[in-house]
Amino acid sequence: MAEKKKRRLGFSEPIRQDDPRLDGHRTTYQSSRGGWFPEEAKPVPGQRKSGGRRGRRG
């Protein structure tokens, strides 16, 4: 009998880092938060930060 290749998460071989099927599903381990979390968006140089209005209150 031929041995069946062990499959993980439905993939028959290791997944490459640049595989388009992983878009939007990348996570990193953060020990201070206690687990795996989605990657945070990196700021774009020259773009204003969101939130908070400029000017006087009143």
C-alpha cells in the first residue's frame, strides 16, 4: 500500500510565504498578549494619522 502524505489544513505540501491564498490571514505570535494575532497595519510615510480633529474645542 502506498503511504498517504500527511496533510495540514488541506495543503499537501508546505505553504510558501508569498502564497496569495494567505492574504488577510497572516498572524504573528505576541507573547505579551498571550497568543497569535493578526499583523497590525504599518503606517505609510507622509499619510496623516486617523482620528482626532485639529483645531480648537468649543
